[in-house]
Amino acid sequence: MEEAIKKADVLIEALPYIKEFHKKITVIKYGGSILGEERVRKGVLEDIVFLSYMGLRPVLVHGGGPNISDRMRKSGKKTDFVEGMRVTDRETLKIVEEELEVLNKEIVKEIEKLGGKAKGFTNNNSILKVEKKKSKVDLGLVGKMAEIDTELILKEISHHTIPVISPMGKDAKGITYNINADEVASFVAYTLTAIKFVLLTNVKGIMRDMDDPNSFLASIRKDEVKKLIKDKVIQEGMIPKIEACFRAIDGGVKKAHIIDAKIPHALLLEIFTDKGIGTEIAKDL
């Protein structure tokens, strides 16, 4: 009986959040090594299907870096990165496109297997318009976000369908570009006026001291995060994710979240509980 009451308490705790976020868009970015872990992936997709059934409007943007790098190694092709971005020639672009296409179809299939509705957006039916990204070094076919076909996404959302977006797009001349998935996700979030932007990672969130687990920060303002970066408390690998959160917040998204996808049902715990499970970033708390 006590166990049943505890479960009911959890549901009651979730009720205000379900009401607040009903019919609101939440953009979720999922990629990296955790995308390849079957147990983790199933748990994440279960949470996303649950959000959809609860009346929220989840939009999923996926990466695929490890899959692409593995394919590159097998093909004997060298991978070069500049400031975290993969230098992309035509041969590399073909590999990127093929791997992302496979991943997108797999994610859509798994969502449908879990009882959800999903629509994949890949380079074949791209909704992302891009421009060539400028850098100190020529990155090749790497693009930066310019525009997104919001009408198509909103149409799918209105039909209770979960859009699953691959980070590839075309420019005005129809040339295909590879795009950083974090950049795509933050752009989608503020363009769709999402209420939340969630980055699923393999770390708990932001720490004041990486060697002290008790220094974990559940909530933090944007200006405080900037100070942690300046003081070199936040490490280099986390900075691109933080910058994606900043872009989303600056674009009008109310809150950004960095959470550890390896924690079972981390997405639900972050959205539907008072304490959450990861780090919440906002302009003002």
C-alpha cells in the first residue's frame, strides 16, 4: 500500500508541470556515445513517447558523431576536427549522410515500436536551410543554420507526431552541408519558441568542482555560467553544449537543461519533478 501511495505522490508532484507544459514544445538533443547504447536509447525514447502522450510537444534532434567516426575508421579515411567541427569533404559528407539516414530511420522505428508517432526529417526531405560556415580553416561542406521550415514541423506536431531531425541541410543552391547537431537543436528550439531546450549528455551537468560530487549545480543563471567558464571551472568539452544553451535562451527559450541520459528516466525526472536531475540554466531564476 505504501509503495502505491508513493507512486501516487509522484504523479501528483508531476501534475503542475504537466499542466504548465501542456501543448508546449520541448526540443531535445540526443547524440554522442549514448546514442549507441541500446539500453540508454530505449529509456530516452520511452521518456519522449511518454511526454507526447502527456500532451507535451517533443521535438528530437539527433547527432551521430561516434557512428560516423567508426565508419570513417573502417573505410580508412582520416577524420580532422577544427574547434570541435568535423572537416567535411565530399567523401566524408557521403558517409555522414548515410550514417545519419540509418540512425534517423532507426530512431523513428523505435519510437513507433514504443507506441508513439514519429516523422523523420533527413537530407532527403530536409527542412533545414543553411549557409557555409566560415572559419579560420576551410571546413569544407560544413554549414551553419540559416532557416527552418517551421510550417512542416508544426504540422506534424499538431498531429501528435514527434519530429526526428537529422543535422543536415541544403543552401540556396541545393548544396548539402553537414551541421553541428547542438547548433541545429538550439536553432530549432528558439525558432519554434520552445519552452525548454534539453541536451542529453553522458555527464550529470555542471559542477563547481569536477572532483567534488557535492558541488553539483541543479540551477544556475547564465551570468554565473559565464563566470565559471572564465574561471576555467567548466571544461572545454562542456563549453559547446553551454554555448548551445546560451543561444537557445538568448533566442527566447525559457530554460535550458543539461542532463545525464544514462540515469533511468532522467528526462521525466528533470521535467516533472521539483528537484530535477540535471542542471537547469536560465537568464533569471
